[in-house]
Amino acid sequence: MRIDAHHHVWQIARGDYGWRTPQLAPIYRDFGVEDLAPLLAAAGIGGTILVQAAPSEAETDFLLQVAAASETIRGVVGWTDFDAPDAAARIDELAEQPLLVGLRPMVQDLADDDWLLRPHLAAPLAAMARHGLVFDALVLPRHLPRLIRLCRRHPELAVVLDHCAKPPLKGGDLSSWRADIAELAQSPNVVCKISGLATEAAPGWTVADLRRAVDHVRDCYGAARLLWGSDWPVVNLAGDYALWFAAADALFADLADAERAAVFGGNAARVYLRRRGRGGSRR
């Protein structure tokens, strides 16, 4: 089964998406699973991972409700307050939700670049590992040295690097990003999500513009540790679902069939859907 390992849904009236403003016109409206369904069908995708987009437990509850009503969504990556004194207990409680597969603090939006190194994170991260929950790392290139240290401190924690850590594809210098990505790959508990790259590239991007980043993560992680995701509907800021899927298809066209199947679904099932022996099944 092909799995889209990263997409969102939202309702503007919920009011907890502070980063999304009317200036982001292509995505400043409600998006639901009914909008995504024809895009998945066109790409031959049979399952998805729904990912949080607001730093609120209320949104996580909303996403779990959406997932429970869907035959396509296989799991939810939610949010909880890792800074709360009872964060570990909250994670214990959230882990009772069978469709919760991971948690994602929005590190890229935090004022403290060293937040990943705060000692109090040890308890909630240990709780995540205990329950088989995945830590989705929404970070920028400057956070990578901190993430490297966190992954070494917690080798039992499954970590997914979102959006390849958003390399500066609009003409920026990739040298530091390349070095840190290669060092992070030395931790076997880390996999890398091929998503969010279109919105990091310059307007009018081409496959060639993305290849220098994708080829590097391919070299570092190999097909067995890469997951494809659409980042829909955010991808609409730099094209659309079909354009990004076609680009990804071209970027991995040289892989053997089994390796392509892993990148476009098998790895997502292995990483996200291993809790409670669910495999790739919906229930």
C-alpha cells in the first residue's frame, strides 16, 4: 500500500492555527478529508498519516475524531505540552488512543533554539518510547546539532525528521545542513521524511532544484529509512499535490521496485504503525 506519511486537515473556526493568516491565501480555508480523497485516488495512495498543525491538545482530539471517522487515515501524529510538569502522565493517557502514532512539538516556532536539550524532556521522551510513539522532529537546519544530541541520548526513541529539516533551497548554502544531516543519520533510530521541500524551493521550482537535497538524504539514509509525505495542503503554497507527487516519483525513479515501495509506503507502515501489532491495517 502507498501511504502519504504527512498531511493535515483543519477548520479555520477552531481558532488555534495562529501561523496561518489571510496572507497565505491558497491555504486560508477549511481543508478536510473529502478534499484530499480525489488527490489520493489519483496518486494511487491507500492510507495516510494525519499530522498536527496547531500546538494544542484540543486539535489533537479533533484529529483523532477525524481519523476515527476515516477509512484512509491510518494514524495521527498529535501534540502535547512537553513543558508541562505532568507531560509524561499526559503521554501515558494519550497513548491509550489506538490511532495516535506519534507526537510533534513545533520546535521550529519555539524561541529557545536549545529547547531540545532541556533536561525535563527526558521523562516525556521516555514515556513516548515506552508506548512506541514516534517523535516527529519539526526543526530547521539550526536545530540539527541539538537534535543529534537528543537522538544519541534517547536511542530507544523512534525519530522522524520532518521535511528533511527544511534545507535552504532558495539559493542558500547547504554545506552545514549537509554535514548535520549526515551526522544525524549515524543514529539508527532516525528516519527522514521526504516532504515540505517544494515550499522551501524558489517559486517555479523544478525537479532539478530539489534533487541536490533529495540525493543527499538518499545517500545518508538509504531507501530503507526514507518516507514520502505530501505536506498537503501546505504544498499548495508552492504547487499542488499532483505536482509534488510527480516530482517525488521522478526523484526516486531509479530505485528498484521494492525500494520505491518502501519509500512510498512500506517504511511509513513500519515506523508509524507498529504499535499494538496494527501493521498496515486500519483497525
